[in-house]
Amino acid sequence: MVEGARLESVYSRKGIKSSNLLLSAKLNARKSSKDHFYVYVLQSLKDFSFYVGQCDDPDIRMSKHFDGMSKYTSSKRPLRLVYFEVFHSRKEALIRENKIKKMKSRKYIIELIAKWLQGD
């Protein structure tokens, strides 16, 4: 489990909820424009593994993950959103997603999340 991250996700079936104030505030601040793309990290509360993905609409994408409609994460539920970044183009988001995935390092992802939660 990532130190400092809450057990709840900022997402529910009805969209964003405010149980994790830091994630909720950061995401709500960025959602005002449809010209954004997101790279996100989910953590499984079942086996504590991480899933890295990208999307243009986090509400729809998170709902698919949390409702079991995403092939890989359906067996990893329950999940929580622990990290995200915002980009102006899908190309930038795909490059960042691939960079994180190529690290193949749990330690790298944990450090990335810790720095982000501290506001660095």
C-alpha cells in the first residue's frame, strides 16, 4: 500500500466524491476543459499491484475499471486511484504512460506517487 494514500478512491459509480480531498481537488481543478488527457495509476486493494493507463475522460474510464468492464483490472478489484497527470495532447499522455510502464518498477511508481502527494 502506498504510504499516505487513503483506502478510498475519489471515484464512485456516480463520479467524483470527496473522500480523498487531495486527489479530488487536483482532479476537479483539471476537469474543466475537454482538451486534456490523463495518465493515471490505479492500485488494487486485493493484491496491491499497480495499473497504469491513459484516457481523455476520467469519469467514464474509472467507472469502467471499477465496474469490472476493463479486462486486466476486473480481477484486481477493488481499486483506488492513487495518481494522475494531465496533458494537452493524447500523444504526450501516451508517451508518459509508456515511460512509466517501461520502468517496470514498483519502487519507481511508489516514489512517483509519494512525490506527487507531497506536492512536488
